[in-house]
Amino acid sequence: MNRRDFSLRLAGAVGALSLGNTRLGASARDGASRQGSAALRVNGDRINQHLAALSEFGKNPYGGVSRVAYSDFDRKGREFVMGLMREASLDVRIDTAGNILGSRPGSSAALKPILFGSHIDSVPDGGNYDGDVGVLSAIEVARTLKERGVTTRHPIEVVIFQNEEGGTIGSRGMAGHLADKDLDLVAKSGKSLRDGINFLGGDTTKLAAAARKKGDYAAYVELHIEQGGTLDAEGLNIGVVEGIVGIGWWDVIVDGFGNHAGTTPMDKRRDALLAAAKYVQMVNRVVTSEPGRQVGTVGRIQASPGAPNVIPGQVLASLEIRDLDQAKIVRLARKVMDEATKIGAENGTTFTFKETYLSTPAMMDHGVQKVIESSAKALGMTTKHLPSGAGHDAQYMAELAPTGMIFCPSQGGISHSPKEFTKPGDVINGANVLLQTILALDAA
Amino acid sequence: MNRRDFSLRLAGAVGALSLGNTRLGASARDGASRQGSAALRVNGDRINQHLAALSEFGKNPYGGVSRVAYSDFDRKGREFVMGLMREASLDVRIDTAGNILGSRPGSSAALKPILFGSHIDSVPDGGNYDGDVGVLSAIEVARTLKERGVTTRHPIEVVIFQNEEGGTIGSRGMAGHLADKDLDLVAKSGKSLRDGINFLGGDTTKLAAAARKKGDYAAYVELHIEQGGTLDAEGLNIGVVEGIVGIGWWDVIVDGFGNHAGTTPMDKRRDALLAAAKYVQMVNRVVTSEPGRQVGTVGRIQASPGAPNVIPGQVLASLEIRDLDQAKIVRLARKVMDEATKIGAENGTTFTFKETYLSTPAMMDHGVQKVIESSAKALGMTTKHLPSGAGHDAQYMAELAPTGMIFCPSQGGISHSPKEFTKPGDVINGANVLLQTILALDAA
């Protein structure tokens, strides 16, 4: 993807911003000076009230939310946020892929829209911040611009992607990566993607109409909770995302020989679980043997036949490695496989690795990163550049437009849990950085 | 259990036998001298033919048998072997606990019966030797005595215990350890023990009538395949079982903290599976750290939530330790628990052990062991004293009478598998040792 030209232009804009906001003018016309724009702030209480109101849709009795994509709760939650979008005077529509779009014209007809947003669907037993913070802040940004009479040069468009948690389905549709055959996949709601998208108001018979081309948008920006605990632990305000890590997944099968646990002496065993146990430790050792922020996880393990009185003949396990550098993912995986072969040789077991998924890292645009950082600093906030270990809709938007992500802290790094929590002040900080980033990109 | 008096009597008899079979007389009256008895041999071809015939009841298309207790195959198989018992002129009945008993009077009205037999039920996907060899050899012993006109002093009784594989249910009933409340347990067949026992011709309303008292039998002897691979690996003919190991079972719960595998740095994890992996290796190390034949196994493991992209927050695993010395079982388990606490401390996880089962080792009678050994040696066979790592009906019979077990080799030690195999010659050897053991015990 060649986004360099646009990046350079943005980098120029940032240079202007970093000169103490002295370059005024063309960026904010009708009713707001550049100085005025820099002073703009969202209505933070309103965002947090909206977060509380949205949390009612699919609320769990024990806390958190289960607003699974394509469920009734999902559809009702979407109706609620579409209402908020209309209050912000956005022109709301649902594209054929089921994504909600709310647009507002800009002053310059020749310019492409700046897109920003996130998602409101949750995992089962999820929390009230993952996705929601980005969506409600995006709507609040649009509402602030309207209330303060600011017309941007670029059109702006707020997006609520459908079914992010089920595999960034909405953004895949917008990037043109959702084929008709994919639509038979059954989502967590029990509906197929096809039925789910149509249930939300999309039209899967015209899916191609939802696809955008590279260059259709001037930029994409997404505010999201960090999910990791880095910002919280280090007491920082804002994360500037460098990229979304690539992910490699492998199914791992360890074959030994199942036998009677009472009658088979210790030195005559080909215990698949004993080999798998060494494998789990080895993965941890190999992944931490190089400097860097790569992570490696064995999340799944099951021994069969799985009785306490039978030596496991087979173990099914997993391997996941994530990093911003795909070459590193592949190198570490190869090392894991080599070491596993040695472990197997020790007790007559064999390891088989089957690659089930390998995604390319999606780098965030350098220019947009600089705008986010400058915007945060201008607001007096502390920042840190960091990778996103989790996947986001932004990874597909990065194919279409220069893309950036803003992280706000997530307490204890807990996410996908009813315990997920971001302090109201941190939500407001994130929304103000989003607002200033959109304005700065618009001024570029 | 005080079985010493009877053991001493048997030991005396063995002493006599070991003097080169010079003490003839009272043991084998009507039609067979003691010398004649020592020369008696079973019809080995007939046993192996019967093994093949019995294998048809519940035969798997891919080999082996699934003659699960209380199934139609089980009942039909029992009808087949009851026919064989009648051919051997045994007086056949089913006790109220569902066990099949076939008796033949002895010459001395004052003497208690000598009991011998095994079981014909199998595990699902089991083999054709576990249990069957003991049952068909026992019937063949009775038939040989009949055909050769040998009347023993003691009455003899051939027993086919029901549902050995589901927890030695029939022998528990005979030992008086089956309570009415136990009968609600659902067996592998899908039937409750109650329905299953009645289906086989037992009468659970009169279960107490099946219970025998200590002293009701003069001895119990069981021929069984070894299941372990010791005799096969060492090229030996006969195993003289020293005892049936005690078994300790624990459920093991490892609690960590489940979190996003992409966003949680390696040094911030409380990975329950990483701790569990160290535990599995540690169990192996602790169990093999002392000399002896004890075995320790982790047969079950499951990580939750069990997704490749989530750090396991909890792992459920098992611990099993078996040995002939219960003190050793307890000592090793305590060591495992101490070491597990240390492993947990390394990454902030906790281990909880819940004892779910702890059985007492059942020692075989020393006198009967000597008779088995002498009988085998007199037949020119090699022997080895060894523990039974598997449970058997003999462990309950040991509460009622001096008890012994004869092992014949099991190829590769494979059992509970369609691949289970004992060579025809080894089956015949086992049956001849059983025959000679019964005769020697009768002569005591």
C-alpha cells in the first residue's frame, strides 16, 4: 500500500501545528478561527452519560454487557446511537454491509471525507468500553462541531462498524474483503453473517456497493481503549498506536501412546501430555528469548482420552504469536517447531503444527501518528507510542486511507470482561484528542 | 483383615507341594491320584476357541469388542458362557447382585468352596482378553476336572462378576459394599446399576442376599492378563501378583488470570497453563525421584476459556498416584502439593487439590502366592512377583478369603484397546497354572 504521498502532506501539516498553532487560516472557516478550533472541547459529561445509556442494551445481571452482533440488543443499541447521530445533525444511513454511517458536508466539495468511529457490538460477557468509547466520542465530536458552528473543509463521516468482535466483518466489507461465500459463517448470535447483516438493515444482495476504494477517504481515525495495561500501569494519558500486530495461529497436535496409567511403568511411557507440558514452557522461553514486544500464547490444551487413569495418547493445543514484524512471527514459530521436535524425540512423541491463520501486521500512518501525538501534547497530555496487540477495524481501513488509532487507558488492562473499565476523565481525554486530531487532519 | 491363620495353613500345604509332590493322598480322591492331578492339563485349544466365540458378542467392525456391562451384548455374552458352564456340568445360578455362579460339590461336606473366575464385560472399544481369559479358563478348569473324573475335596465355584469395568460392581456386591443408594449411578450402557443388575437377572430388592461373609470361601483365585508389559518385555510366563495397588485421585485446579493474549505483555501474565505445564513435569519428576514401582499420572487437562487468543485463567487437571504402599502414595502426593505451591508463587497462580478417591492397597495372600509360584514352576514356567497396577474384583474378594491372582503376558502391555492381545500359548499356560493352583489349594 502506497500511502506515502498523503503521509508527507500530513507530516507537513503537523509541522505547522508543532509551531505553536501559529499557522491559521484555511482550516476552519465558517465561524471558528484556527485558534478557536484549538480551544474546542467535547462535552465530556455527555459522552459518559451516553456510555451509561448504551450499557443498558444487553446489560448482564452480574455487570458488563452481552451485546453480541446481530442480536436484538445489538439492533436496539444501534437504533439508540443512530438517534444520537441525528441529534448531532448527521445524515444517517446503513450501507449494504450493515455499517452505520453518519455524514456531514465539508466546505470544500473537492475534498474526500475524514472517517472516524468504532463499533458497539461486544463479546459475550463483555464490557462497556471496548468499541463504545470510540463510537460515542466520535458522535460527540460531530455534535461539538455542530454546536460550536464549526464547518470542516473535508466532509466528516462517523462510522459504526458492525460485528467487529466476530472478525471485523463490517470493515472487511467496506474494504471489499467480504465475499458472498463468507456470509454462510454462523456468528455468535446464532445467525449467519448473511442473516445478521440483513437483520441490521444491510443488503447482502448488493454487498459490493459497500466496498470503498483506496483514496475514497482522506483519513480514518479510531479512538479505542487500550485493552492492554501499559498506559494504566505507567500513568499515561494517551497511546499513539504504531500498528496493529500480525497474528499467527497454529493448531498443535502431540501424538504419544495412550495406555493404562496403573500398569505402565514410568520409563515405558510415551506420554503426550508430558511432552505438551514441555512445549508450553518452551513457547514461553522462545518468545521471551528476543528483545521486543512480541507475545506468544498457548491458550488451548486438551488431553485425550482425558481420564485421570489413562496416560494421554494425544494432546491438542494451540500456538499464537503476535508482533508488528511478520518476519519475527515466522522466525519464532519456526524456532518453536524445531524445539518441539527435540522435545518429542525425548519420549517418543511427535508434534504436528497446522497453520490456521496468519495475518499481516497493519501499520498506522506515520503522519496521522504525528498529528495524534501533537494534538495530545497540545492538550497537555502524556503520550506513548505502542503497538496494538488486539485486532481492530482500523487494520482494514489502513488499506483504504492513512489511518491512525488513539488509545485511552483501560484499568488493569482488563478487557472482554464485565470488569473492563476506563475512568470518565480518560474517556474525555481520548475524545478531546480525537476532536483535535480530526481538526488538524482537516487543516492539512 | 486377619487372614493370617488361613494363610499359614496354605503355606503349610505349599511346603508339602514344594517337596516334589511326594505327599499324595487325601487331596484328589475319586479317580485321580495326586500324581495324576499334577499331570492334569486343560484343553488349551478349546479355551482359545471359546475366546474367539465370545469375541463375537459386541464385536467392533474395526476390531476388539464393546461389550459394555448391562448392554444386550453383555447379556447375550453371559448366556453364551452360562451354556459353557452347563457343558462343564456346573450348577449355574445368578446371585441377586447379578453375578453368575457355577458350582460343583466337593467330597468333604465340611469344607468351604474354592472360588475362581473373572469378568466378561469390557470397556467401550476394549479387547478380547481382559476378563475373558480368566472366565473361560476357569470354566475350562471345571470342565477338565469333570472330564477327567476328578472330584475335589472342597466344592468349587466359578464366578463371573458383573460390571467389573464400571467399578468392580459385582464383587463389591458380593463383599457387601453395594448400598441401595449406589444403584442410582448410571453406567456406561446408559442404564442405572439398579436397572442393569435386574436386566442381567439379579434382584436389587434382595441385594443383601448376594453378600458373603469372611470365611464363606476357602480361597479366591483369578487368572487375568497383566495389562502392563513387564512379563512380555522380560519374556516371562507367569506373574504372581503381590497385591493390587492403592489409588489416590485428586482434582487439581490452577487459578491464574485470564486476559487478552494480544495485549498482555509476557511479564504481566498470570498464565494458569504455564503453571500447569510446570506441574505436569514436576509430577513426573517427584514420582520418579524414589526407587520403586509407584506410578503417577496427569491424565486430564483442560484450559479455560480455552481460546487460542486468551491467556488461560484457569486449568483443570488431575493427579493419580498408585502404589502397593499407601504411605508412599500419601507422601508423594504431599510432595507434589508442596512443589505446586512453589510453582504457583513464581507467576502468581494458585493450586488447589481435591481428593476424590483414595483406595487401600489390597495385598494378595502370601500362602496363595506361594501356591501359584510352585504350580507354575512345577509346570516348568518362569515367574515374577509383581504388583497389579490395575484394579480387579480380587481386591474385594481379598476381604472375604485368602486371595491370589495369576497374570499371563499381554503383548506390549496394551489393554483397554482393540489391540489387546495375549498369545494362545500364554492363555493355555495361565489356565494350566490356574488348574494346578486350584488342585494344590484343594489339597491343603
